Amino acid sequence: MLTAIFRLSRRWVSLPLFASMLLASSNLFAQERDWQPQRTWVFIVGTLRWKHTDMFASFPQENRRDAQLVDFFRKQGVPAQQLMYLKDEQATTRRVKAAFTSLLSKTSDGDLLFFYFTGHGYKSDDGHKTFFAAYDAGDDIPGWSTESIIRDIDRYFKGSRALLTADSCYSGSLVAQIRKTYHRVSYAALTSSSANQLSTENWTFTEMLLAGFTGRAFADIDGDGQITLSELAEAVREDMAFAEDQRSSFTFTGRFSPGTVLARAELKPSPQVSRRVEVRPGGGWYHEWYKARIIDGRGGKFKVHYYGWQDSDDEWVRPNQIRNLIAPRDRWLTTTLSN
């Protein structure tokens, strides 16, 4: 095979090298992120077990992604007094509500709010209200209504932008509440499901949220060296549809631009990175295909992350272990991944 040659600055450069130089230059001029840790207020609630176990089943505690999200913001320099993390027994309905309004009241003009909830979501008996299940939620104590979350932000938050995220059943209710009326605050909301849909027990949504904020190469869909809010929303939408067969929700209002840069991204080592595929794991005894994402590629092999599995299960596979899924309206078709 002949290799195309370009003349660049009096030097001859091969096509693969020229392409890598262009990609590197795009990363060099990528925009810095559009949020400042010192002006960011973080409120994270993670309930993976509950007081009333007959009503709410527990989730595994190992490798909590909500804790990883907290750790990320701490390492980025969000001041300790601007970060609140309540989990499990700490997250009673009363404490969550009080802590939330307290944090909001301390904000200043121009500040950013980041909100995240993970756990169970449920509907009222008449189906008109949606609640996030606080630790002590039950028949006598209602959970944390999504309506009150938006109302409290409108009332107490003195900043300009609020980014709301949630990984639970019916989490799209946050989006629905924002769309109901005009708000002083500029909102963006990204959730794992619609307002009327259940959500997976896997961390699929939160894993992509983390990938976007930490600048993982596979979250940079267009490979321009930066990850925007709309790019993250698209990645979440594709992940939830592909891996979990569910529909995520996304909206933005006012001056919260979908082009907001969340992070600078790592350089993609291969054009195949970001692809959602099916993989037959190595070892010789696997006969099934598992949904995965290509997260790295070098030396003719690809590193994949299996949806619903731990990062420790990531592995390098050969092209003949991979097939690409194409989803027409009526059925799944498979094609082979080319090297």
C-alpha cells in the first residue's frame, strides 16, 4: 500500500503523522472549561440503602460513583464549605431539605450550582408528583419532591447557573419541572430517565457524567479536545439507549449555553475510541456478546469497558472479538468492526 505524502514547512510528512499533528493542534487550542471551582457550589445526595427495606431495596456499596463524583470536585478545588455530600443514613428528608436551603442561601451572584442525586425515585399515589427517596422516606414521611428542589433553587440560590443531574427512576421529572415555567436562574438538567420511566440499577449514567467532567477521551465525541454540555448530553443519551434501553432527559434555559465547556479532553489514541460495540471476551469459554465501549486503542488492539461492569474488568481485545451494533427502527443488525 502506498502512503500519501504532504509537504509541510519544507519537510515531507506522511499522512498518518499529518493527521495526528492536526489532532494534537486541535487539543492545543481547546477552550478552557467554563466553570471555576472557587465559584461552584456542589450538593450531592446518594442513598443506596433505606430505613424501610420493605419499600426500597438496597444497592451495592462497592465502588460508589457518587463518592467518586464528590472526590472529583474536591480535587478540582471546590472549597469544603461549598460542598455538601449526604449519603444513606445521613440523607433523611428533613436533613436533606435543611442542608440544601442552607447551602443555597450562602451563594453569591455569578456562582454555579451543581446538583446530583442517586437512589430510588418514585411517584405519588395519584402519579402527579415525583419524589427522590430520602433515607427515611415511607408512608408517614414523604421523600424529597422534585418540585420543591426547583422551588428552593428559585427562592434561595443567588447565583446565575444551576446544573442539575440525577440517576434514578423518574429523574426526568427535574427536566419537566424546569420546563413548566420561566425561571430567574439559568438551568441545565441532565437525567438518566424520563419523567415517567424507570431507570437501571447500573451506574451507566453517572459513569458518563464522571467521564465528561474528567475529560476522558471517549467522552469527546467530535475529538476537538473539549467536552461541552451538549456533547455530554448526547453521550448520555446514546449510552442509556444502547446499554439500558431507556431514554435520558436534557434541557437548558436562559443563559446556560449547551456549548458550555465542562472539561478539556484527553487526546484520542484511535478513531475507534468512543464507539459502542458488542464484544466477546477473551479466555475461550465466553460464548455470549456483551455491550461495551471502546476506550483505548493501540497496536491493532482495543481496550473496552463493559457496561454494568467494574473498571477492573476492562480488557484489551482483538478486532475479531468485536462487532458493531446498528439500531434500525425495527431490529438490531450487526456488522464487523474494521481495523
